[in-house]
Amino acid sequence: MRRWALIALAGVGLLGLLLWGGMRWLGAKESSARSSKAVIILMYHKVNPDPRAGGLGLRVPPEKFEWQMRYLKTHGYHVVSMEEAYDYLTRGKPLPPKPVVITFDDGYEDNYLYAWPILKRYGYPATIFLAADAVGSYNFFDADYGRQPRNQMLTWQEIKEMATSGKITFGAHTMTHPRLTKVDPERQRYEIFRCREVLGKKLGRPVDFFSYPYGDFDARVVELVKEAGFKGAVTCVQGVNWPGADPYTLKRVRVMGSYSEAKFVHELKRHLEEPKGR
């Protein structure tokens, strides 16, 4: 009888240990979920005071851009580089609270004239995605079709000056900014592979990140971006990025010049709810 009592006590003890261990595991899992954070990637194009440069869909006036950068600083956001965001999302390398990445598409000269001085004032890094054939020229991919006014693009000298600062990095935005799903496979390969090659030679360093022109991509385009050697790519899909996100279809939050201060704050916050199935 005593033997059976001892066995029963041992069984109860083992069950208790299992329950305690399970509760600790669940607690750790919940704690990990609460401590994980989303990366916000902001999408800009032009930062320019001149209405002749285009409408407020792509153009953010410098005073608004200044206010937005100051808001990030004073409300606990930490601006990080694309590389730092990639390392966190894919490998769990720690980031500070409320991480934000700043990106610009196309490579307008006003990024150098107006955005860069403001970024320097706050010590913020940023990534500019360049359409390689437009460097030193104009936005032929939009202006020639009446979609935007003619805008001067960055020169190689300006690009190299920004790159030398150590805070501004450059990504690929194809050679001529086509809608990649609308061109033939040979042209797709040329636009993606050649752009990485040209930019890498001009900058003297690897170009690791890609932006899909007009946010246009499909599974084949994504595979070509991978094959070309890029680490990741950003889209125009609205949202934020949680650990484990596909690095080749990263979401962004678009910033338009028409946004009020309240609208900018709303856009920063509205995607941060825990997504289903994360």
C-alpha cells in the first residue's frame, strides 16, 4: 500500500512539473510575441517646395518633411537603415524601439537639395532607389508620357557625395523604370541585373536592395530579383513588416505631400495592430 502511495505521489509531482514547464513555455512565447516589433518603411519620392515639380501625390514640401522628421525624433521613433531592418527581420538582430526606415524612389535631385540637409540635421540614414539610366538626366519614364512634370534627377557627383557621408545608401530601381510585369522576360532580366551591375560599379560597393517601379511585381519578377543577388526588395503594398516577413516583398507606408500632421501620425500607427497568422 505504501509503495502505491509513493508511486501516486511521484506521478502527481511529475504532472506538476510538466504543468509548470508548460506554463513557463507559454509565458515565454507570449512575452516574445509582445516584445517583437514591426518595422515601418516610409516611402517618399520628391521633397520639393516648387509646385511646378509636381502635385502633392509624389511631392512633399520641405517644411512638412522637416516636421515629420522632428515628430519621429520627439515621439520615440528610431530611424534605422535598410540593412539594420533586414538583419532584424531575417535574423532577429536587435533594433531599438519603434524602428523606422526612410526610403525615396526614383532619385530626384531634390533629395539632395532639400531632403538630405534635413536628414543630416537629425542624423538619420535613408535609402534612395535609383533608376540608373535617369541619373544625371530627367524623369523620362513619367515626363515623356505626361504623368509628371519634367524633374531633374540626381547626378553621379551628388550621389557619390551622399554615399560618402555614410548615412545615405542607394538601391536599385531598374535601368529605365518600366512596369516589370508588362515587359518581356529578356527585358526584365536586363532591367534588374544590369541596374545592380551599373550602380555597383559607379558606387564601388554592392547594391543590396531593390524597389519595384510603380510597385509592379509578380512571382517571376521576385525570382529574378533574388537571382540577381539582391538581399531584399520593397513594394508599394501598404503596411508594416514583422519578424519573418518575406524580405523580397517588404511593405511600406506611403507619405504624400497632401497629408496633414494628423494624417501623417495616423499613417504611422494604423498598420501596427498584430496581424492574423503572423
